[in-house]
Amino acid sequence: MLFFRDQHAFDPQSQLAFSALWGEPEANPFFPKGDTVGVSRLAKDAMATGTENIWHSDHSFMAAPALGSVLRAVEVPSAGGDTMWADMAAAYDNLTESMKARIEGLTAVHDWVPSWGALMTESQVAAHRENLPAVEHPVVVRHPRTGRKLLYVNEPFTTRIVGLSDVESRDLLEELVLQARIPEYQVRFRWQPGSVAIWDNIATQHYAISDYFPQRRVMERIAIAGVPLS
């Protein structure tokens, strides 16, 4: 995690140029598009409440999940609206040795339909499904740049573990996704106008705290394209 404050001259074009230090920008197929191509504008207010208040890793439902993200605060509420991140390498490190052995070599299905598809019609789901089939990732991945082992399952997008019965898969997933909720693995950031956060989207999960309704919160985000995980 990297945090910067008072970056008031940091406009969308600057954000794009800065993000390019790590890789190509990657659009989220479900986010509203901002005024600048490649920048997603996330605006919440009394008419659109925050729904990202669940631990997740961006784009894990893609074959090559986003490597990272750059998020800029445009407008923040007078109170609330913090974001938390959890270190999933620490989560893996602190699993019991028996759990590490149990999950080594397992893969899990990641799918956008249970979350993003919940408010879509069947025809809308089918249209998106053509380009976004369910994908599989290892439950334990090696970071594509550092090689460090990470726990890679999350609540909204990981739907089942391959090769296990429905009951065994559900029970194991319930235990694994809870690891992101452990406070000792977390950091919490209080936004101010002009704040910028950069995070490793493979090594962390994040949680946008939706505690500011009906106040307005406007953020602009760029995701950085990644590679298939192993």
C-alpha cells in the first residue's frame, strides 16, 4: 500500500500517466465510465448507496486479474467513507500447517454473476457472459512479481473449490474468506480531497466502508492490467 495526501493537481490525465508506471489501464466492465477514457468514476450519494462494503479483490473474475489500482479522492463526506485493506500474504502465512497442506494445489472458481449479475436480467447476464466466462485460479497463488505465496479467495467472486463436494467446498471457503477480516492483517485509510491510494490487487483485498449515507463520495479509479495467476 502507498498513500499520498494533498495531491490537488493530480487530475485524471496525471492519474493515467502515473498508473502507466506499473502497466496498462484495465477497464472494469461493470463500472460507469468517467469523462476520461480509462478512468472509472465512482459516485455515491443519497440516490446511489455504496455497495463495495465486502472484502474483495478487483477483477478476480477475469482470467488475468488486475495487478493493482490507483484510486483518487475527488469529493469525500464530512465523516466516514474510509477504505480498509487486508494483507493476504499475512493471511496465508498465519494459516495452520495442516490448512496449508490441505489447500495446496487446489483451484477455485471465480465468477461475477452472483454479485454484478444480481440486478441484471437474464439477457444482460447472457450478453456479458460471452466475454466473461467463469474462471479458475489457484487457492494459493504465487505473486507474479515477487513469487510470495498468497491466499486468493474472496467473498463476492469465489463461488466454489474445484473437486470438492458442495458441502466441503462451502465449509472450506467460509473458513478461508474469513481470513481477510482479521484486524491484525489490515490497514485503514481516512480519505481527504486529493488523497491517492495505490495498492497491489493480488497481494491484498479491500473493503470500502459504506457508513456515510446520504452524504456524497466521489472517487476515480484506474485498474492496472495483470497476468494469469499460478
